[in-house]
Amino acid sequence: MADLFDIPFEDDPGVATPHSAPARRARRVLTVSELTGGIRDALESGFGELWVEGEVSNCRVWNTGHVYFTLKDQTAQIRSVIFRSAHRYLKFRLEDGLHVVARGRLSVYEQKGEYQLVCEHLDPHGRGALQLAFEQLKKRLHAEGLFDTSRKRPLPALPHKIGIVTSLDGAALRDILKVLGRRHPNAHIVVRPVRVQGEGAAGDVSRGLDAIGRVDGVDVIIVGRGGGAIEDLWAFNEEPVARAIARTRVPVISAVGHEVDVTIADFVADVRAPTPSAAAEMVVAAKDEFCARIDGLRQRLDAAARAGLQRRRARVHQLTSRRGLAGWHARLAVRGRHVAELTHALRRAASVLLVRRARDLQRLRTRLDAQDVRRRVAAVRARLAAADGRLTAVGRRRRDGAQARLASLAARLEALSPLAVLARGYAVCWNADRTAIVRRADAVAPGDHVRVTLEQGELACEVRRTDGPDH
């Protein structure tokens, strides 16, 4: 059965026509994806790279970093997108109402069947991207209050430790060190080297400000660089640097470029210097003013002291010229002599009293020393040690005497011991049950058993014959 979609709408399925078979063979049916892909290929190959001017509206930044917006004019509009890889290089912030020139290519978003402009770069219409970015950031930071004069901090009067955030290779550091060495040679200088231009310079400067702000004892910080084009100075127009200056806990002097160069850092900093050399002069200017003020106060104090002394001399001269004060020098001398005599008497009385008190103190100290527990304990310990020595000697003598007596008794006992007799060849004869010693031959009869104890060992014997003492 033939598919109805293979039959032309104007043909009757029941009637064959001479043109029906070739028409069915030439027809091609496309899927939506194939059609959309063909439109995409045609748009991308037909237009290629192009520039489109229009106003930005419906601008949305997704969490992926891609920015979706609409470019429009008075009669038409086109959906547009700039991906994160290209958006990161924009110097200004894309927002509704901007009139821009976009460079990109046409493409088709197949999932929704919409054609869109994939932007690779955007430029503000009629003004540079850097100038627009500068104005946008300035407006935003000003709205946050970062430019308010109420948050500006005064420079310290006598800075002891000065921090510098700049490049080691630039002339700005040499100029600052030259001025500080001439006007404030005893200042402690801490330098945090950073990159001041190029990709990533803004992050490097902000990290340098945070690092030197954490150094203990830093009183003021100079951040900046020498002159250059606006592209060279652009690191000081970026938001990370402005935020770092705002959160620094000590006053910051911005010294970027020349006097005609104005950056975002100048607005946020506590003090703006037209050049790095001028920043160094500002740091030590407070010291010069302080020293000048001290000199002026010293001069005023000297003048006031001299004037007061002159007034008092004049008053004394005026008083001495009066009649009632005639001869006051003699009276003053008499009073002085009387005071000297009283002083001498007081010193003698004090000396005698002091000697008496010292004697009493020595007597009390002697009595106290006699009652001193430490000395009494030491004496008791000495007596105990002597008694212990005597007791030990007596014990030793008694022990030696006892040992001597014991040795004598042992010798006597040894002499009387039957074992000694046995050792000389004698023997002891016992009856059979070892209850009695056989002393006489007639105490046993032939056939009795006796035991004979020798020096070593014992013999069991049988009596065969007994002989009397006369035998």
C-alpha cells in the first residue's frame, strides 16, 4: 500500500496520471533537524563574518559566564550571544541601553529554531571601550560611596614605616626612593614588587596591596607607576585594585602616571599624587611641617620665658627700691645664718638618733639571731651528729669485743668437740639403737650389735668377743 505522504496533494490516489510516477520519485522529505541544519549552514556560509550595529536590550548574564542579549534598531531586532571565552576580554560591562558595534557570525540555535548572532567582539559606538569601562566603573563605585571624602584618612604626621607597591623595574620606584632618602633618611621602607601593566596586572597589584597592608607597623602605602598610554595604566582602572585600596587599613597614596593621568585608583585612594615623586614628598611633607611647628613653638616658648624673666626682674628691682625693704639683704643673711644653725643642730640630733636606733637595732638583731630557729636546728643537728658518732663508736667496740669473745669460745668449743677427737683417729661406739655410748667392754656381750661413729661415716658392727681391761 502506498504511503499517502508520497502522493501529491493534487493527485487522486485512485487515478493514475502520466506524471504521477516521476513526481513521486523526485520528492525528498526532510526532518526538522535536517532543515534547521541546512538553514544554519546556509546562514554561516552565506554571510560569514559581519559587523552589526544596534542597541543592547534584555541583557542577561548566565551562571556559565555566557551573556545573552538582543540587538535592535527602530524596526528590527536579532537575538545575540557572546560566550564566556570572548566576554572575559571585554573592557566594559555589557548592559541594556548601550549602543554597540558587534563583530560575529550568524548561526542557528537548533533546539528552538531561532537564528542568532554569535558575537566575538563588541565595541561601544562612538567611543572607546576603555573609556566606557572607565565611566561605568566610576559610576558604580561612586554609588557605593568609595569616593566619599568622609572615608578619606589623613596622612600620618611622622611615618616610621612606608610601604611601596610598584614595579622594581620602573622609574617610579627610583624616584620615590630618591626623594625619601633625601628628605626622610631614617624611614623604614617596605617594597612589594608587582606587575603594573599587561594581563593579570590588576590582580597582582591588588594582592600586593593586601600583602603589604598586613605588614606590622606600616603607616602609609604608596601605590602607582610612571607615565604611559591609557592601556599601560589600565590596571589601575580595574575594580580589584579599587577594592583593594578601599579595604586597606592604612592611608593609601595613589601615584599613577603624570599629572594629566586620572585613574579609578586616584578617586578611591585617600590622597592623589600627580607623580610618584610628589607622592614621596607628600609622605615626608607632614614631617617637615611637624618639625617646623616644633621649631615655632620652641621659639615662642623661649620668647615667653625671656619676657617673663624680664618682668620678674623688673618687679624685684621695683620692690628693692622701696624704703620699707631697705636692708633686706642683711636681714636675709641673718635669717640664713639662723637657718644654717638650725639645720646643723637638726642634723646632729638626727645623727645621734640614728646611731642610737642603729645600736638598738643591732641588739635586737643579736637577740633575734639567738632565737633563730635555723640556728637552733643547726645546733641540734650538730649534737645529734656527735651523739650518732659516739653511738656508732660504742656499738663498733662492743661488736668487736663480742666477736673476740665468740671466737675464743668457738676455739674452746672446738677443742672440746668430739668431732675434733674423731678427727685425730678416735671413734665413738654406740649401742645398737644409739641411745648410749659404750664405754666398757663388759657393757656388751658377744652377738650384740653396736654402731661405731668415725670422723666420716658410721660402722654397724657385731660383737664377737669382749676383752677386759687387764687382757
